[in-house]
Amino acid sequence: MRVHALFSLPPCGGGPGWGDSLRAAGVCMATLKPETPEQAAEAVAWALAEEAALEVMGRGTKRALGRPMKAGNILDLSALRGITLYEPEELVLSARAGTSLAEIEAALAEKNQMLAFEPADLGPLLGGKAGAGSIGGVLACNLAGPRRIKAGAARDHFLGTQAVSGRGEIFKSGGRVVKNVTGYDLCKLMAGSYGTLAAMTDVTVKVLPAPEKTRTVLLYGLEDAAALGALSQALQSSHEVSGAAHMPADISGGSAVSYVAKAGAAVTAIRVEGPGPSVEHRAAALRRDLGAMAETEELHGMNSAKFWTEVRDLRPFAGDSESLVWKISVPPAAGAQVMARIAPGSDARHYYDWGGGLIWLALPPGAVREAEVRAALKACGGHATLIRAPEDMRKRVPVFQPQEPGLAALTARVKAGFDPNRILNPGRMVAGV
């Protein structure tokens, strides 16, 4: 019996069906690598007929994100690649779901455009390579970086998709415009579903012009509470802030940006983007408005881009493979209090993004239990996701924030509607679902 064999499907309409070929080969565990959406549908249909669960994978950089899956077969979508449509004047791009994010960002850069939601590259954090993730994986995990406070999440830029449900059926949703009123907006449902509802084969996203100029105002030496107050003041101003983060001194000291690393103190960062004269005016105004709180400095183009890439990709934690990494979402005003509750006196390391609404937390193994992390959020109504942990821990504890009974029941019904036999990524988000 052949195990873990890699199969490429015959052209559709030629030769026997893929399911027949696999049965004839006596395969019980396979890596299925379709090259067309139709072949992807045939792969799911085979799995459905054989009651064989599939791990849906793009380029594999986020396999360690979520609970370990109970799937003996892999549906590898990395051969579904290539930009299929790009109209810079219409601010729209379509691509096969397995297309690398690096390829898409390079094509956009040639036209001075970007993915405004600033997706993170989690490859190095999760033990993989940088720049290897796929656009489908980014959207399936709804990943968004520091600009989320201004531009929104990945789902807000997700215009359309073609996908294969757990029933083995190809379906399409959305289109090429932001306001699409025909049918259900299933793109929003696919974003953040982690491949548990359908295997996306094609995606369409909204793109935006890249900013002409970027500057980042730095404040030195503020404690967490004062820093989050400064970020709140900046975000409530008229200066159109597109990034608001705070690094305590133990985090800022590891930055590759000298103005940050050599500060010898905590660094609070506020980004503004846009036309040159406007950016210069807003950066100067922020320094005037906040200068009474702390000493200020300013990062220009390359240094600013380097700093926000560090914030976005969790570079402070990427080199330490042993620590547990949590993503904690809270009301921005509650961030400092939540951190004080979670790990007083421990070796915890943390920094803030989204104006204090997002805490990235690294804990030594065994320092703080999952229940203690989530208990610290009850007073403010936040939620926590375990981003990096050993497989045995991800089996034992809820990786995603446990849902209230009503929402959990709704989630189960949605899963049953798309994937009644639990073929696709079973158990990745919730045990048994």
C-alpha cells in the first residue's frame, strides 16, 4: 500500500477519474496536489466518497497555526498559482489561491499599489521561511497588520472567491467591486474560517495606491499606561494615524532600527502616511501635541518601513522558538491593566499594536496557564488566540477563544452546511468540528 504519495491529476475529461486512480493504487494516505479548480473539486469528492479527511494547505507556512488536525490526507493547493487579473486603474486583483503573497506584492509595487490591510508574514514565527505564504492562506486566516486601525481587516478587502465546499461542489461568491449585492457575501465567511468550510481556489481583492511618503513619530520612555494614553490621543486627533504601537524597553532593544534599539527605553510609535507635505505637517503636529509627554524622534521612509515590518511580523518573538505566543484583543484603554493581570513578576514579554487594542504576548513554557490568560480578559470582554505552542499543548487547550453556547451552535450549523461530513480541516478551530 502506498503512503504519502504525491499525485498530479490527469487533465479533466481525460482518462479515469482521480478517485478511481487512487483506489486502484491502494492509497490510504495521500498528498493531493490539484492544478485546476476542477481537479480540486474531484479531490474533495474522492475524500468525501472515501470518508477521508483532508488537511487543506496553501503553501504550508501556517500549518502550525490552530489546533492539530485529524486528517490523514493533504489537499495541497500550491499548484493553483498565478495572477489571473490585475486592473490597476480599477484597483482590483484576482489570483489563484496558492499564489505567493510575495509575487502579488511585487506586482502591486510595480504599479505603486499595495494590499492596504498589511498582511503579516508568520512564516519565521512558526518555524518556516519568510515570504513563502499564499494569498489564499492570508485571507483564510484573516490576517491584517498595523494598518488595520485605518484600512480594516483582510475580509474588508476580500471581494470574491471561487471555492470547493466539503460537499465537493464548486461555488462562487462576490465579484470585482466593493458593493456586490447579488447573493450572500460568503467571502466574509471564508475570511477567518481557516479552511474549515471550503478550499478556496481563486480570490479577488481590492488594492489601493501606496502612500507617497511615510513618517513615524517616536516617543521615548513611556510606561505602558501613559503610552497607550498617547496613542489614544493621536488616534482621536485629525492626523489620520495609520499605525500606533508601543514596545517596552526589553522589546525595543532588539529592533533592527537604530533609533529604536539605541533608545535604551520603551518606544511608542505613531505612523502617518500620504502626500509629502501633508505627512510632514502631521508628523510635526504630533510631535508638538505629544512632546510634553516624552522626548520625540522621527523615522523616515526606509527606517519607518523596517520598524512596522517588525511589528507586523512579530519579529521580536521569531527568534525564540520555545516561548508560547498569544494574540490578545482588548479594548485599547484596557491593554495595560490586562497585561498587569496576566503575568505580574513573570518573564513575559509583550508589545502593543492597534493603539493598545492588540497585545502580542510571549510567555515561557509553563509560566502562565491558558485559563489564567483568558481569566484576565473577563472584566473587559477581550479574547485570546494561541498563535504558537507545541502540538501537545494545542491539542489540550482551546487555541481560539471559546464561544458562548449560542454562537458555538451557530458555528456548528454553518460548518454542517458547508462540510456536513467534516472532511475539510477537521478540528482545526474547535475540537470535534
